[in-house]
Amino acid sequence: MKQLTPPHTTLLKQTCTVLIAGLCGLAAQAQVVGANIRVDQFGYRPDDRKVAVIANPIVGYNSGTPYSPGTSCELRRTADATVAFTAPITAWNGGATQTQSGDQVWWFDFTAFDQPGSYYVFDPTTNAASHPFTIDPCVYVDVLHQAARMFFYQRCGAPKAVPFAEAGWADGPCHIGALQDLDCRLYNDLSASTSKNLSGGWHDAGDYNKYVNFTFEPLTDLLHAYAEHPLVWTDDLNLPESGNGVPDLLDEVKHELDWLLKMQNNDGSVLSIVGVSNFASASPPSADAAQRVYGPATTAASFTASALFALAAVQFANAGQTAYANTLRVAAGNAWDWANAHPGVVFYNTGTVGAGEQEINADQVFARKFAAAVHLFAATGIPTYRNYVDANYQQMHLVQWGFAYPFESAEQEALLYYAALSNATPSVASAIRSAYTTSMQSTNSDNLPAYLNHTDAYRAHLSDQDHVWGSNTTKGHKGNMHGSMVRYALDPGNVQSYSEAALGFVNYFHGVNPTGFCFLSNMGAHGAENSINEFYHAWFTDGSALWDRAGVSTYGPAPGYVPGGVNPTYALDGCCPTNCAGLNALCTAADVSPPLGQPILKSYKDWNAGWPQNSWTITEAGIYTQAAYLRLLSRFVSPACSIATPVHPVQTSAFVYRVFPDPAIDQLTVQSDRTATFCLIDAMGRTVRCRPIISGNTTLDVSDLAKGLYVYRILAAEEVLATGCLVKQ
């Protein structure tokens, strides 16, 4: 898309912030936007708890820019900077500096204000403003759709073609070349006799490998996300399967399940891994020609697949997909039978295939077996599986320790799922519910007590030791733990508190955190001004002219990816400072500070460098992180918003146009190289005018429009050709 440069003659136009999701905004009096006032950059639903966090950095990389707020803040309309709401700010913890963030913090609570529109938070004492955001009942619908589409871009062996992929991220099918997934060989026997078609599935993370054991958490989260809110998941996410009558979330899950079915041998056993025998990557994925191999069947992979097949069988049956549900149910039973008959079969793949060790420990294997028994009982009603659950539930850590925590979220979910079954053994169900409720409600101070006691200045508490590699996965799981208290009605007297606690984690992902980042990639066109610009990924690789960094590369990375998150254990590679094969210059600590040497919640950098800086320990995205976030966000999307909601339009065509004069007074001219429709949307998100335009010049009368800022969209059929901001004087 190319625009002929129009005359930009006023300061007003230069300060216009476009919210492509539907609004445009102006912080007319703001001197500093977003640096100290942290908000959910997408926005809030009208009736939700709404708290902006105001930060004075005391410790960390930004401590050289102190901030002293006034005693109150304002909520201002982006259209004209008028004040909509005013309230005093409250010092967190009496003005103490939070150790995890290194910040002194105040809260501006504007929960009482519930009028839909576009706003920003403003400190009249300092002329500082937040990023703009929207208050709207459906504010998270487009965000949910974009984040869900990450799995489409992670598909292996399938084309990412326009119109399903946005033009900048189109790619052909990957890993279907010679000696790749269509002709995959056993890692230690590359003869043709071991060849298998193991195509499909998702790339696990920033590399192109596929691990069966690592599907346990993401598929558990996605299948429960559907079970919890089936009407939220519509059939219009612009996937190749959209419109087939099956919710697109289940279509996406099926893409992974179909690969898992290919990984199952005729005897019921399940292969463990598909990947490269030494680390290799290429950008885009279709350019990767490295030979791919697979690992042998293992006990863990077989129990993992059994649990997932059975859980999916229930959900696909509930969606009316009876034949596929039956296929999954049979596969689950076969995997269970083989794994039971073959305990202790392991494959430690480090240095052989894949980018990381995929084998799990004995406790985890037991937990996968337990989950398989739960889900098989739910899918079949066969008492044998219930008997196993009843005989072994006390060995599950939740019950054994009386401790609910986010590193065993899928295992805990299996227990809660069993306890909710109508044919579960009542005493066992009661014991499970009691163990979870007690730990969430009172005995673990990191759970509900952390929310009620305002433990975290940024309102999304994890303990210090829980902030490790992949902390955004853990944040998502902790939010979902609060959500499960609501789903299973385990503490009816505190439903609002659990919901608000879960929402705090959503707000954290969207910008209410010490970095100020919205932890989703390249979302500027979807409402987040300060979203992640780059993350570790073989496709969106460091130095790519097309996909490296949003705003610098031609396209930047695809929208909606959630990176790994803050990691206070980050360190330069062990080869530093002098043994990094010609890359010793990259060992300079100052280049990685942050994340090095920072408070826990500031141990993040927006970069994607490889070895020896090893940014993957901070910014690599993964299907587990994405699924935990998606499930969490879906809890705050109403079915009324999702039904018949159109997919966010994709700009796919080269288009030459000009809109002038800007600012406009009485008339507006649209110069276009084709026939189309020109629409104006006001600051409240309302379409106020749509007119046809012809190839050439079209003059439009805008004399009756109110003064202010408008978003314009130029459309042809279902395609958005251009979007921009216009000032009406």
C-alpha cells in the first residue's frame, strides 16, 4: 500500500494517534505519553475493575527519570481532551518501593466510570498521559482473534496463503521437501524402512520442532477454553476452515490433533518428537530444507496423547463432530493400553534431535497418566478409569501437598474436571474441591490473598521464585487458576474477587506492567501503541529485512504472538566473554542491561538476538504461553460480542490514494486508483458516513460533520484498502 503524501500542515495532525481497531485519539496536552501511567492499551469493559498504575522508577534501567504525580488524575476523551472523570490517586503500600519492580506506585481507580468511548488517563499536574484505550463491552474481541491466529502462523506443512494470511506473512507450506515430514526417518535409522508421514501440527515455539509432551498444557488450555465459553469461539477467524460450521478454535486444535494421530503407531504407542538432528532454521519456514527425523515412542508421549485425545473427544462430541470424536476416543484407549503395558520407556533427545530436552520426570508421567484416566472416564464412562482415579488422586500434588500453584495447572485442571463429573465418586470429588479451594482461598498467600491484600503493585502477583524462564506462561496459568474458581463455583462468596484477580493478569499482558509493553507482538494496528516489536523466532529472525522488527522491517513479525516474558535468571551464554567463536563483542553486559541486573519485573528487553546473547530465554514465543493467555482472555469476551463479529479486515492490495485537504473544513477530496467505498468513523467508534468513490477524484461534503478527529477506511468488497486519521475543522 502506498499513499501519495498529503499536506500535513498542523501540529494537531502530527499528534494524532490512530487506533485502527476503530478509533483515533489525541492527547492534546500530554508531554509524555505512556512512560509512567500504565493502562490496558486495548481497554476495559464498562463494568470491569479499571485501575491505571502510575509509576515512579526508583530502581532499574529507567530510574534516571523520576516521576512525581499530582494528587489526582483525570480520564479524558481522546476526541477533544475534555475531562470525563476525576478521582484521587492512592499510594500503593503507603508509598513503599515494590521490590519486584523497583517502582514506587500509585493507583488511579476509575471503575465507577462506565461510558463507552475512547479515553486516556491524564495527570494535570505533570501533563503526562497514558496510551489511549477504549471502554467497550467488546473491547477484547479483535485481540482474541489476532492472538488465536498465532496458531495458524505456527502451522507446519500447511500454506499460509492470502487471504487467510495477511500479505506480509504469507508463506508456502513448510517441511514437505525431501527427507522432511512427509518422509520422516527414525533418528538412529535413516533407512527408507523407517519412513513415516508425520506432517502437520504446530511448530512448538521459535524453532520448527514438534514435541508431543509439550502439547499437554496448550491443548488442555485450548480445549478447556472452548468448554468454558463455546459461544465465544466463532467460525469466522479467517482460517482456511472458516465457514465449515465448526468453531475455528476446534478447527485449529484439530490441526494439532491430526498430527498427534499420525504420531501414533499401530500398536497404540506414540512417537515423541519430530525435528532436526542439529540446530538449523531458515526464514521463512518454507525455506527450511534441513532433514527432519523423529524420536521413538515413549511412555510419557503415549500417556500425554491419551489424555489429550480423550479430552478432545468430549469437546468434539459436544460440538457435534461425532465421527472425529469416536476416532479420538479409540486412539486414547489404545495409547493408554500401550503405555500401561510399557512403563518406563524414555527417550532423552538432548544433542540428538530437537532444540531442548523433551523427556519429563516420573512425577509428570504419573500426572499425565492420571489425566488420561480422568479424560477417558469422561469420554467413555468405563469404571476402570474411575477406579484408577479414585485409587491414585491422593498422590497428585494438589491433594498430597494441599497446594495449588501455576506450574501444575493442567494437572490441577484434570482433578477439577473429574470433580465436576456427575458420575465421579462423591467423596473423591469433595476432597479435590476442598484441596483446591482451601489453597486458592486462604492457605497459599500467592493466590486470592495476594489480590485481596494488594501484594502486587501491578495487580498480577507471582512470587519471586515463580518468575522464571517463560514467566508469561506462568502469569497466564495463575490468572486461569482464579478463573477456575469461578468456572467450578468453588467459592461463591468471592466470585467477584476471583474475576477481578484474573482480569489483573489480562491487564498485565496488555500494558499494566513495569516495562510498559503490551506483551503481544505488532498490535499497533489493533489498538496497542506500545506492543512488542520483535521476539525470538526463526521466521521473524534478527536482521531480516522483512520480519525482524515492527516499524523498522518491511512487515515486522506477525501480530498477536505472546513472548516468554520477564526472566530474572537471564544470563549471557557461558562462552562469554572470550570463547564465543568470533562473537565475543556481543558479550558486553551493557548491551543486555536490561534484562541483566534488573528488578524481577524489569528483566525484559524487546529484542531477538541469537547466541551468545540468547534472547530466547526472554522473548521466545511458544504455543503453551499463547494458549494460557488465550484461555485467560476468553473469560472476558461475551458471546454476544463474538456472534457474527467480522474478522479484522486484512489489507492485502497495493493501493495508491490521497485524502485532502487535511484538516478538512467543508469539502474533502479522495483521490483513488480504483472504485471503492470511503467511510468515516468518529471517536466513539460509530460509522458516521460511507460514500462510494470512483477511480480518480471524488469530492465529498463534510460540512455537517462535527469538529474533531475521525478514522477513515477505504474498502473494496470485504477488503480494507487503507486506514488513516483525518482532522475535521
